[in-house]
Amino acid sequence: MQAVVYNGPRDIQVQQIDDPRIERATDALVRITTTNICGSDLHMYEGRTDFEPGRTFGHENLGQVVEVGDAVERLKPGDWVCLPFNIACGHCVNCERGLTNYCLVAQPAQNMAGAAYGFADMGPYPGGQAEYLRVPWADFNALHLPEDAEAKQDDYVMVADIFPTGWHATEMAGLEAGETIVIYGGGPVGLMAAYSATIKGACKVMVVDRHPDRLRLAESIGAVAIDDSKESPVDRVLEETNGLGAHRGCECVGYQAHDPQGHEHPNATLNNLVKSVRFTGGIGVVGVFVPEDPGSPDQFEKEGKVVFDFGMFWFKGQKMGTGQCPVKRYNRHLRNLIYSGRAEPSFIVSHRLGLQDAPDAYEHFDRRDDGWTKVVLKPGQNGGSAGH
């Protein structure tokens, strides 16, 4: 089959690799029809992680079941499914607590938890930027989609990761209806956090970024767009909230945060959130931070540490939630919002391309070229299109 294979930093190719096969009775094989390029793929693409050459990217996947193992009961060939990026066994102590993002069985490494498709340090599992994908513990992991799945693939595929992750950011922040919220980062996850906050009844949603295409999308869903290359985001948030600060804040950037001049500051968004969120407010952090970052320009940050304004964080009595999203906690509810017409997360999609276009798409997305807000790949299709 054809797959997007990582050969080294900024070097990916669409190559012929072996087809996956049923390895355990609980497996299913899925023909991938829609798979996304995620912002967190770029950490690996740029060589900032230890993703091994020869492996396949892709953790936001949707398609049709083509084969199931003997022990699979809920799925049958022809079913449309969306696959959480978390791979989880369903029966370890963490899975039973709903923490499928920290499964102890799917992750084979000692003293580690959590597994995913095509992701550094999250198990040996191939990614789904390919024509087919093996799904372990398929009855537990695969989310069955309704009869409009084929027509709404670009919406439902967002339930694999970024829609639940954006929702999770607002949950960890503690957002309630009628509150204000500021989101640092207007990429796909930040826009999904803003969209989630809108659905949940926030009275004012603010999005901080500096890319005009992202800010336009934020405004399209009713958010206040704040360009941090033109004004202080903290001052603007205080102005928008009568000097009090937002009730809640979300970090949707991660350890490769840059200032408008292009200098990397992994602590910038965290410290700005402490300043932007009011006393006793909440912060949700879903941007990726790592235990080690050898590629960082700063020696302290190479060890995965950041200079955090903990004194002010403590003084203001704020709370913070962190970590990857347990997708299964939210995916059925978000699927239902899409099915009912209450949510259309595909509004962020800028490009729909064939799998063979992946190398060029990664290059544009990595440069944050204007108009490249979210790329959807369509294995089995020749060429693609730009625009909504």
C-alpha cells in the first residue's frame, strides 16, 4: 500500500510499504478514506522528537472497516468508523477510570503510559496517513459513525483528535456557560477550543495569534481576534474583561511557541495566560510539551523545563489542567453534535489533497503559509482541492 513515510527531518515520501494484517483476534483493518495532517505531526516532521525513520505518520483517521478479527463483535466490514488517536486496551486501571490517553497496556515501554498511531514515544503503532490501518482492540477503540458518514467525512474526522482536544482544553480550564475565555494559539486545536467554548455558551471568546488566516477563521465563529504582533495580548484581554482578566484560558501552542520576531520561547504562552486569566481562574494546557527537547535553542529548555511564573500563578489562586486528551470521553457526544447539525468543525479545512500530495502539503503547513490552516488527505484519490 501507499503511505507517508518519515525519512528524517523535513524529509517525507509517499512510499510503497507492506499492507497491515490482522495480528490479534481483537484487531480490525480499516481502509482509510480521510486522514489529517496535525500540528503535532510537525514536531516530528521537523526532527524535534525521536520519531524513527521508516515509520508512518497519521493519528487523525477515518475510514471503512474491511476485515475484523474473530473476537470482534461490534464491527463488520463496510462500517464507517472514526479512530481516536489514543490507542487503548479498555481494561487496564487507567482505561477503566476513563483515562484512555494513559493506557498502560497499549504502551509497551516501561514506566510510560499512553499510545497513539504514528506518534513519537507512544508505542510502535503505524500511522494512518496510508491506504489501510490496523486498529488494535477495535471494538473498544473504533467509533461507529452514522449513515451520513461518507458525506460528512471532513467533519467526523475531526473527532479523531482536534475537536475533542479543543473541547478538553475548555474542560480542564473549567469553562461554564456565561464565562469569558482566552485561547492562546489559533491553529486547528486553538480554533476547535474556541468553537467548543462557543458551543458551550461562553459569553466572550478571545483568540490570540498572529496569522491573518487563522484570525479570520476565529472571527468567523464570533471570537475576538487578537493579533499579538500588533498589540499586547495581555493588555487587550484585560481591556475586553473590564480589567479583571478572562475567567478561563487555554494553551494550544506548546513548547515551540515563538514571539512575533520569530524567537522561540516555550514559556511565553503559559506566562501570558497567568497574566490574562483572573484570580481563581482556570487554565487548560493541551499544547504539546516534552520531557526533553534537544533541538531547543536554550540549554535549560533542552531538559524539557520552562521558566514559569509560579509565584503569580499561586498568588492568583489559579488552577491548571494539562495533558493529552482522552478522546473517548468526548467523541460520541461530539459525533452527535455533528450528526444533528449543531457542529461543523470542517470550517477550518483549507485543503483537501490526495495522499501523494503529502510532502508538499507538509512543507506548506510547516511554514505556516497563508491559507494553509488545515490539510485533509484523501488516500485513494488523485489530486485534491483547496478552499472550503
